[in-house]
Amino acid sequence: MRYFNLFITLLLLFVCSNICYAENWEEAFNGNKEIYIDTDSVNYHNDSLYYSIKYFDNNLRADVVAIIQNKEGNAGVVSTCKLYEYQQNFINALTPKIAPELKPLNTNSLLFNANARAIEINNNNQQKSQSINKADNVDFRPYMRRLQRRIKRNWGPPKGSETKKVVVLFKIGKDGSLLSSEIFKTSGDKAADKAALMAIAISAPYEPLPKAYTEESIDIQFAFDYNVLFK
């Protein structure tokens, strides 16, 4: 099965015009210190695994984000910043750099649980990226354009004043039936996530998959972007 990174921009007017990047903080406790990992930040580059962790700094009296590099079981801090700085400059913060020092990780390390979770996420991402197969020889563009219009007609975005982006992962069977759907990347807003899932559900059943495609189903990533005017 193939993942179609189909980032369809569905347009909706909001007061806020700045782009807001999703963060998915997940608890990764180590002893008495609470540490969170941003699951959206996991990134493999040049033989190193990068990810972001968040913790409360008692000296600064603020949440701090550290960008971690892991290479061959050794980890180090690339950089740190306050949480609001990370949120304001998300893309630059995640641009891979080199940690000044890498140290071996053990079960007593504050990074141990977060690092294990980052490895798990990266392995899952690699498996998904390797799922590209027979769909490469099929022109899905007309099918996807019709699918986009269908979902767009059935989308009832909630009212709000912040930029939101939801990515839904769903599976369509060969006959066009909806086999499954789930939030792939949350917006952080339950109402926005629910509206996206509802649009996918009520748009089913879809058209049968193109005859040239011989697999039994296909997985599609569909992004709902609330940043601009809905047309």
C-alpha cells in the first residue's frame, strides 16, 4: 500500500494569519523529573536521530525545549531554548545540527525513555515510507481531485480564531469502502480533529480505486488546513 501525502488546502477565514506548527508532546517520565517528547519532531538525518524534549527548568522557572541528537547509541544536546521560542521558530529549531558532545545512554539516563520512544517512532516512519509500491505506475491524480472535492463538500469546520491543521490517515478498499480512519497529526483541538474525521466518514463510500491499481486497499494522508479562506 502506498501513502499519498495529499496535503489539500481547505480554506477557512481566521483572524490569526501566522502559521502555527503542530506539536505533539508525549510524556516520557524518568525518575522524579518529568520529560516530554515532541513526537512530531522525530527526524533521521545523516546517520543521526533528532528529536525534541521538554522539561521544566527550576532556575529559569520556565519550560525549556532541548534538541537531542542520537548517533549509534550516543546522545547529546544540540541546543536549548524556552518553549515559546521553540513554538515561534519551529522549522529552524528542527534543522539538523551537530551536538558538541555525545555520551552513551543507559537506563539511568534522563533521556533513556524519550530516546527509546524516538527510535520507535522513527522505525514506524521508515516502515510507512517503504510501503510505496505498485501505485507508482497508476495515475491517481483524477481520482484524488474528485476525492478532494467530495471531502471538501462534507467538511464542517468548527468556529475558532487560531490556525489549525489536522492530518487524517484513512484506508480505502478496492471497492471504495472506508476501511479505517484515524488522526495522523492532531491540531491540538478536539473539535477540529473530530470535524476532520467526520468529513472523511460521511464522504464514504468513495469511488472504487482505479482499475490499473491491483492492490486491495490504499492508505491516504489528507490534511485539513484552517489557515485561509474556505472556498
